[in-house]
Amino acid sequence: MESNTGFDEPALWMDYAQRHGFKPVKAVKVPRCPNCSAAPRRPVWGQYVYYSTLIHLLECEHCSLVWADAHIDPEIIRRHFEGAYKGDAYFRESRNAVFEHLVAVIDSLAPRSARILDIGGARGDLMATVAARRPDVRPAVHDLSKTATDWASEHFGLATLTGDANTLAAHSEQYDVVVLSDVLYYEPNLKVLWSALSRLIRPGGSIVIRVPNRVPFIRLGQIWFHLTHTGVRRILQDNVPFYNPEHIFVFRRPFLRDWLKSIGLKRVDFVPAPLLTSAKWSAAQSAVFKLASIVSYFSRHTLVLTPSMLVIGTGRSPNGVGVDV
């Protein structure tokens, strides 16, 4: 308890640690904003326990990024994701609606013979689906996991790139469409990734980002927690409602809009994204997505009511200089 990160009052956590089988875990504290290095504003967005580490959600007082103030040892995270990749049922069934939607968006953005890069693309299932719909495009898959990129190469014949954000930063090729689907909130080296993306997207190119859309629920959940808990129970908070502890960032719409503007995207839209497919609730989920899409359209993309959303940046300026969005 004294060596693991975050436990300023370890005596209060001893019983909890024994019940949950705590182990020694290396983690690095992140006290200042990973994007702009500014100090966090108060109060925190809550705290949670992950890999025997107590982590707080902090909000930057300057750029509004919300981040986890401790990053688990990269080797532990690498092993976690090597073992976390799902099988065919997950990619072909649970993510079917997600893939169909992303493929339609990518198809609408990609010019003839477009080059497409899927960052964090796992086994390549999304890019294989894109290639089946658009045989003219040239898709490539990037992932941290060599197991995943080997699968993409061997099973789908896709071009691959394996490594972290530094690998992307050293990659010299450019793409008409860059996709980051459910991956941006895992990347600890945001500044390196931002720099890489500013070079990876061709002039006139586009970016498609899929991220959670749960900021109001996280904030309301934390308010409710404080209203219903006092004293030691607050100190022992071990989860943040509506927040996935695997994620190390919460992205608010103004932050994403400003960042995409800064690398020259002329237009940024926020649109609803489908839910993961459940056989039992597929009809209801489809109806919810259709309703959310109608609401989004008539509100000029102001209202996005689904738990996840797509952030679509288009028309990158030739010199990469930001313009009004």
C-alpha cells in the first residue's frame, strides 16, 4: 500500500486491499495536463481503483482535457491488451452495427483509390470490411499489439504498422482518411500522437474518431456519489459511475473541436454512433440510434444522445494551419 500509487492514507485501505488481492504495481503520477502542462482545476471528477492503483480524474484549467492522474506501467498495459482482444463473435456480431456505420462514413469520405489508416485497428476487421465495400481503396492497420497486426496481415492481407505513438510519429506516409475508433482515450503520449496525426493526414484529408459521449453522466454520477456518501466512504471511493477504468482520458467536445481545428481541419461534426449489438436488444438499439440520428440532424449536430459519438473532421488545409470551424 505504501509503494503503490495514490494511497495517501494507506491504513484506511488495508481491508479493501486484502479483499481485492492487491499486488505491487508500478505507475507514474501525472499531476499536470498531458496536453498543455497546465495545472488541474478543482474539484476532481472522482477516483477509482485499477490494477491496485488509486487514480483520480482531473480536469485541465486551461484546455479542458480530463485525464487520469496515474498511468500504469506500460508493460502491464501491453500484456493486458494482448490478452484482451476478442474473438470473431465480438468483431463480427457485437461490433457489427458499429462497423456498418463506420464503413458508411469512411466510404463517404474516401476519394477514389484513397489510402486509409486505422490507428488502433486491432485485427483489421474494420479495414477488411471497408476493402470489401471499396476494392479501390488501400487500407492499412496500425496497432500496439503484434498479435493483432499479424492477424490483420495473415487473415486479411492488409498492410500493417506495429508500435506505439512514436512509431506513428516516425511513419512518413500520408493518408486520405485516418480512423481512430475507440482508441484515442488509451494513448498516454497525446502530444506525440497529435504531432503524428498532423503529418499523417493529407491536405484535403479527413479524420474519423469514435469516443464515449458520457461526460454529463459522469458528472451527475459524481455529484450523486457526494450527495449520498460522507466521511470515510468518500475517501474509499473505488469507481466513477459511467466511466471505464481502462480509459486514461475523457474528451469533451470543445477540446476535440479545438484540437482538430489546430491541425487544419476545416469542418468538425459530432454525430451519434451506434451501440454495441446485443442479440436480445438489437431492434431497440437500432430504433434508439435512428431516433438519435434524427434529433442530431434537426439540431444541426448540437444534440448527440448516444453513449458514443463520431467526431468527423474534414477538409484539412494544405498548410495544416487551423481555420474557423
